[in-house]
Amino acid sequence: MIIVVIVVVVLILLAVFYYIAKRNSIIASRNRVDESWSGIDVQLKRRHDLVPNLVETVKGYATHESEVFEKATKARAEAMSAHSVQDTSKAESNLSGALTDLRAVAENYPTLRATENFQQLSRNLSELEDEIQASRRIYNSNVQSFNTDIEQFPGSIVANQGNFTKKVFFEIEDPTDREPVSVSFDK
């Protein structure tokens, strides 16, 4: 009888320890998702800070292209004010489109493309686009891991009790935006 009680107590203790370990694992996974989103946020902030300089540089050469500049400025403002992953994804897609239009305007001005300031801004934008893509891959990988963790048994039981909900991938909604922004201003 005592052996049965000891076995039951040990099984209960193992279940409690497993529950605690699984909950801590899910919390750690959620924190990795949040941390990787912070990495994307930092890269997007750097991109947003670069856009006005790029717009002003192009504007100095192409003053009659005000619609393109307004579109880029508006897209930047929308991207900066986005809060959710879905809103940020959509706003960043719009900003990428505006930057593509800005690049098209710059291609019409060889003297602009030759300036050191514009070349430096172009290099910075290209590097930022690469860093954003890398950050996006890390974030989406962490989201995939977290979502799998909370959907698979027995993690789903722990997740339901802890009110853990699925995270959203940072995806590109418009298939034409899947291509990176080209910042090569050479013809």
C-alpha cells in the first residue's frame, strides 16, 4: 500500500514538474518571438530614418516629382505608426513600393546617381533591406517554433491554461513585393 502511495506521489510530482517545465519553455519561446520582433522593429526604425534623407536628396534633383515624394513620405508615416504585425507588414509593403517609385525617379537623373551622398544612402538602404530580411526570417522561425509548441500535445493543454495564443508571421501580402527593393542606380 505504501509503495502505491509513493508511486502516485512520484507520478503527481513528475506531472507538476513537467507542467512547470513546459510552461517555462512556452514562456521562453514567446520571449524569443518578442525579442526577434524587437530586432525587426530596430531595423525598420533605421529604414524609416533613412527615407527622409533619401527623399530630400532626390528632391533636390527632381523637384517636379512631388507626387512620388509625398507618397514616400506618407508611406513612411504609416509604417512608423503601425503597431500590429499585420499593420506593419502592410505598411512596410507600401513603403517598399514608394521606395521603388523613388528609385525610378532617381534613375532619370545621372548626376544624382553620381553624387556621393546618394550613393551612400543607396548602400545604406541596401544593407538595411538585407538586415530586415534576416530579422524577418529569425522572427518567423521563432513564431513557427512558438506556434508549434502551443499547438502540439501536451503543450496545447499548458498553453490553453496559460492563455497563450498563436503569434502572427511577418509576411508579405502582395506577391510583387516579395522581391527585395533594388537600390542599384547604375544603368
